[in-house]
Amino acid sequence: GAAAAASGSALLLVEPTTLPSAIRNEVIRLGATRAIIAGGTSAVSDAVATALRNLGVDVERMAGTDRFDTAAQVAARFFPDGADTVYVATGVNYPDALAAVPAAAIDGAPILLVSDTISASTRAELIRLSPKRIVILGGTAAVSTAVADQARTMTGATVTRIGGADRYGTAVQLSRRSFDHASTVFVTTGTDFVDALISGPTANELGGPVLLTPPIGIPAGVRAEIERLRPDRIVFVGSTGDLP
């Protein structure tokens, strides 16, 4: 997501074994000449890659042994000369990393994933990137103090944390940090990942944040952030089942 946002590319979702007709038509409409598949063949099969090649698209696959390794490979691919800033989010759950895509793109920063430890591939990529600053996403329940300290020790970077009381508050904090004003604000459900995932690159292209809400109603903190941003347009992404 951050890589797509930073490069001005579209982020499209496919089924594991087929290229849906709607996605096929969108690839054609975009006039795409290159497609990057994120994940191994269990996530996106070779049949999908073949279908894309049949459209005249050059296909590159970036896949690691797991999500942590894949994130490290994406960072290595798009930040070959390192990065001044690196965002670190939990890979056990999705909201913090997804809400961070516009902010990470603004900072020109990759997003690396951790769990209750830092995997060997993430550790190696953090060291290679040699950041001056590491931004930890979420509270200590998402990324522990021990993990933050490990990242600081292995890189010598300044470590800061952006986290709210919950996923909704963290998305608000990311927005406050990155945007004084936004003409367009994207709002997606915070209870599933797909809508927030596909919103990130477009939100960045339009210069706005992705905010999260539960289906029961917009939290007070999210409402206050929308009022602070003074947007001309609010885009709700998802069905009325997701966002009544």
C-alpha cells in the first residue's frame, strides 16, 4: 500500500486463483504496462499472473516466506538506497498499517511489520535501510516497548510512537500529524481490512487521510478530526452493510 501510494500506482485486489472481469477491465482501462504481485502463489496464483501477461502487462512478483518477509522485500525493492524514515506496525492485525499509508507516502517511508518480536528479515531490512527516524504505529498493545527498544538499538534511530486509545484513535493521530487540511477525506470501516487497503493510494493521490469508523457510528474523535480538516468532500468506501 505505501509503495503504491508513493509511486502513484493503483492498488487492485484479485481472487487467489482468478482475475475477476472487473479487475481485468480496469487494468485495460488504466493502460497498465506493469503489474506487481505482492505475495506468494498461495496468495495470488500463477494463473492470475498469466492472465495479466495475456493482457500485455509485464508481471513482477514480490513474495517472502511470510507477511513480514514480504514487507521487507517490498521495502528493499522500492527503497534501494535506504530511507530516512521507516514506519513499523504490527503484522498481527491490519488497521494501523493501512491507516498509515498516506502518511508513510508523504514521508517517503516504507512500512515494515513486526509481531511480539522483530523477525530476522525485518531486522535485516531495518539495518539496511539505516533510518534516522522510526515511527511506531499504535499503542504498546500493538507494538511493545521492547520491540521499539530493539528497533532503536539496532539502528540508532530516533524512535517516536503514534498511537491512540484504539485503531480509530491511531488513524486520527496519523491524520493530525500529516494534514493541516484535506480537501478529501476517506472514511472506511475499521472492522475489516479490504476497504482501507484499497483506499490508501487514492487517498494519497488526492492529498487526504484514511479515517476508520465502526458501523455503529462515527466516534467523537473521528468526528472532531473531520471537522478540523474542513474537507470539501468525504468519500465513504464500502457498502451500506459496512457503513450504514
